[in-house]
Amino acid sequence: MASQFWGVRGRRGLRQRPTYQLLARRAARMHLALAAASLAAAAASAAYAQCQPALTDELHAVDGGFDDEFGFSLAVSGETLAIGAWRDDQGAANAGSVYVFDRVNGQWTQTTTLFPAAPDPAPHDLYGVSVAIAGDTLMVGAYRDDESAYDAGAVYVYHRVRGEWAYITKLMAPDGQAGDWFGVSVALSGDQALIGAFLDDDLGADSGSAYVFERVEGEWTQVQKLTASDGAAGDSFGFALAVSGDTAVIGAYLDNNPGNDSGSAYVFQRTNDVWTEASRLTPIGGAAGDRFGFSVAIDASESTIAVGAIRDSDAAFWGGAAYVFERNGAAWTQQTELTVAEADEVDFFGRALALAGSRLLVGAYNDEDPPDDPNCEAGAVYAFENDGGVWNRTAKLTAPDRQCGAVLGTAVALLGDTAFLGAPGDNDLGSSAGSVHVADLNPNDPTITQQPADVTVAVFQPAVFGVAASGAAPLSYQWRRNGVDLTDGGRVSGAQSPTLTITQVEPGDAGDYDVLISNACGFATSDTATLTVVPACPGDLNGDGTVSLPDLAILLANYGTSGGATPGQGDLDSDGDVDLGDLAELLGHYGQACP
């Protein structure tokens, strides 16, 4: 999994702040504002399923705050998710941090926060601009690190041992120079790591390069430096990269062949431990300014590559596009160009990509949704699925609490049926504190995993029914007695939750209980559970099976209550009062065990 930096264009007019101005060389100033809307999954393709992919959770940093931009970079492996917050101020202003979440019992929970130890971090290192994870190895880019030279950059390496992430080493380019921005992108596959330095000057100013590091007996060592065979000044080779097994793809989004800033992507193949350029990818019909290669992705089979062209104008001016290439023997052939029907100007569709098997996620972080607000930039992520060589759009995902300026889709990641969508401009914990949305791409009908059980209780004691279910969130619950819906109130609580509670049961509560569970995909009805109410043991107010001192204490605590008293409070003769008659009744059974 690779993660790429926001839109920058080398030293030619580069601006660091505000973040949302980094993409466009001449783009209009983007605005941050608040708005609210609901989850959307547009039905623009006949291939849509009846039950749409849906967002199920929203992740925040436990200590998140103003301008952290949590969610700027993402990487996932197994049950672990790494989230970059490159402008977090832990240790120093804009030093950056990375939050690690683990999936525990189906829920993603923050387990670790990583940031450089002293004497690092330094102000504006922007640690977390890129992240990559493979198994128990995690790498974090800090492209503005100054240790070897001003803004030369660095990458931090961590290894997980018995559930704890331990710092291993800090990687820097042996030939690094000031302003190379080594670490702006990073990708991992097994014992191979690729690290981008897109402002390296080997083939001309800002021509760019990528470094290959290999782990041998636990030590990470640079083994190769990659550049484009036709590299030239300003190409920005290494801005985006991805690797899987013996195949790597590296973007050069400002390459001028065939047109100025049209962009390209280079495929490298490893043979006998040596990486060699195997192909140069450009899109059919590519044009000047497309910026093809701004994002790249490769699947685990090494047979499919996706490349983003964020300023492609085929669907709309700078609306963006994503191109899919398939391997045929040693050759790579363009299979399709993906755009969306509702593309608008400057959506930047293709900002981020994630590719796994037959699924592809494409971020359009500047998507102006709702469309009647041309300056909203809430962002969106589009999901596609390959069906026999045809890539069908299956969903458009937007945040349930859609906020203008949230830029959802800045980063994306895929894990099976689960998608992760970075929204670093989200304002939930403060302006641009950031968040990550979790989506289920293959939602299912509710399935009951634990049925409610029969309950037998004495009069005036509580009865509790419970159910457990799986399925696409959110799940709705409706408990029923003898087929009639229950509502909360009086002695009933949890009628629309997994747990139904009836306090101080009365004989009339006896009957058959079940629960209807529903979601957007369908519904399921539980088995029937029977509530049996048996006569109470007079004076056993706490239901422990004996009439003893705790029961006397309950009655005395309520002694003198007049009107409205309940049997559980000591009103044993049900006249609404707790008085001498009730005390006499309890004492008459004192010390007895209930039958």
C-alpha cells in the first residue's frame, strides 16, 4: 500500500499553506465552511446491487485537535490500520504523528500513537505525510526532515513485537541533498521498500528518484536507486509509487511527454534481485496538463495497475480520471479509462487510489457535493468492481455528516470488503482536525448470531431479553410481545435496542417475545422467547430467594411512602403505601427460604 502527498509541483511556485492550495498551480482558492448532509451512494450504473455499500464508522484521534489533518495518509495490513496526521503538533509545531488502530471484536480501536523520539521531532518535519505497512513492519515518511540536509527527508521504520510497535531505524538517502523530499511517498512489499524523492536533481532539477531498501537479517539497507530512463528536469518521478512482489509502479506526474505536465508512470520489474525499467505508461488520448501519475496502485497479483490523472479534462475541466492497465505477458495495455457522469470542474477524481483484486477505490477529494454549492469541496470516494474485464461503478461514498472542506478521498485504503476514506479537513474535533470513515463494500442482511432465551421470574423482579446480530450497519431493533410492538416507558426500556428490560414484572407481562432486526439490505426475525411469571415469595424484595436483612433494609428505606409505592419498594399489600401492614407481612416471613 502506498500513500502520496497532496498536490505539489516541485520548487516552481510551491506553497505549503494552506494545505488545500497545494494542488493547483493556478487553481482558484478553495474555501473551508460547514455544511451538513446525509450518506449518498449514487445509483449511476446498472451494476449496482440493491443493498448499497455504506459507511459504518468514523475514526478520530483520541487526542485530535486543530489542524492535525488526521487521515491525510492511510495504510492497512491484516487487522491493523495506520493513519497519518502530518500536521499534528506533538513534540513540535507540525512535526506530525501516526495513529495505529487495530480491529478488535469487529471494531477499529486506537491502540498506539507514534511520533519521533528526542532529539526528533523537529518543527515542520511533517512526519506522517506517507505511511506503509506490511505485516509487522510499518514505515512513516517525514519528507521535511533536516537531519542530513535541509528538507532532505527521512523515513522511520517500526517493527511490532508482541503487540507493541518498536522503533527500529531511521532511513535517509545516502546521497540526499537539501530539498529532495525523500519520504514523500513510501511503499512496502515483504522485505522490499520503495521510497520516493520526487525533487531529487540527478537528471535535472526536480527530476525525481526512488530508492530501494531491502531488509537483510533485520537490517534495512539501500540496494538500488531508480530513475526514469528518459527522466528530465521537473518530471517529479517518485511522487507516487506502489510495489507488489517483483513489480513496482512509479508516477512522474509532471513529465512533459507527450505534452507539458501530461505525466507518465513507469513500471519496474525485479529479476535476480535487480530492478529494471520494463515499461512506460501513458494514457490513450493523454493531453498536456493531465498530471497522469499523480497517484498509482498495483494489485497483489501484479497483473493490474491503476493510475490517477487528477487534471484530466475528458469528463469536465480538471474533473480527473483513473486509468486501468492490465499485464499481457511482459506488456502492459490500457484496459479502460474511468470517469464519472456527474463529474464537475476541479473535482480532482483520481487524487487517491486503492486496488485489491477486483475492487478499485478512487478518491475525488475536491468533489463539490452537494452540486448546488460550487465551493463546498466535501469530497467523495467512488468504488468500482471488475466484472469480466469491465469496471463497473458500484458506489459513490460521501460522509454522513458531509462538511464543506472535509476533502474526503484525500487518502483511501482497502481491506477485503472494508474501505477506509481519509477526510483530513473534517472539523469534528476542530478545524481540519481530520477523520477517517470506514465503509462496508459488501453489506449483508441482518443475521442473528444469538437468539433471545426463555425467562422465568417472580412477580416484581426484572426480566431481561437479549439478542446479537451481524450485518450491514446501522441495525435497527424492534421488540414485540405477542406480535405487538413495544415502546419504552414505565417499566419497559430498550424496546429498540439489542437488550429489552422489564423492571418489576407483573403477571400481565407474561407472553411470547421476539425482535425484528432490520437494515438497508433486509430484515430478520428472532426466535420466540417466553416470559413466565411465577408468584413472588412475600417479603423477598431483592429476589435472592430468602427473606432476610437486605429485604428489611429496602422496606425500611421506603417506609412512609404514601401513594405510588411499588411492590419492589416494600408495598407487599399493593395499596400504594409502605406502612406497618407491609412491615408485619415481611416480618412474618423473615428468615424463610422461598419455595
